[in-house]
Amino acid sequence: MPDVTFQQFSTVQSDKLPYPATVASAATIVPTTKLTYVTGTVSIANITPPVSGYHELSFIFLTGSMPVLATTGNIQFAFQPIINRVFTLYYDPSTAKYWA
């Protein structure tokens, strides 16, 4: 995991860091910034941890027919996101799971 980019996942950001990325929903997604926009309708089961320790990721889902966050991977609880609302997940390295 590229811990060298840990600042991109910090709660403190500057204008020198990348703007929030947009990713298409898929079985596995790979966020590159703390805040990520998600399009598409495929259920998400895995999130590739962008850093090795505890971190928080926030998502805004943009598609009208929302994907479900499934528990078949590293997401602890299934969840149906609401369009255009921020949804935050917390990564616990001791369980290797994202918690809502």
C-alpha cells in the first residue's frame, strides 16, 4: 500500500492535493482520495485499502439506481447508499474490514 500518499486521505487537505476522484462501481474499487464520487450500479464488495493503517473514506454516490455495499468482501455491514449523500466508512486494520 502506498503510504507515501497518506496525506490524500487526511482530514486536513490543501489545494496542492488532488481533487476528489470519480470511480465506477465494481466488485472492487480503489479510492485515491479521502472523498470519492461513485457512479454505476454494480454492487461493491471490496475496497482496496489505500494506506496500511486506520483510515476513513467518504463516498458520494451519483447514480439514481444505487449499488449495494455487500458483505462478501471487506465491508462489515451491507448498506444501500442514498444518492448525493456523503457516506463514510472506517477501516479497522485489526479486522481488515470497513465499518459504517
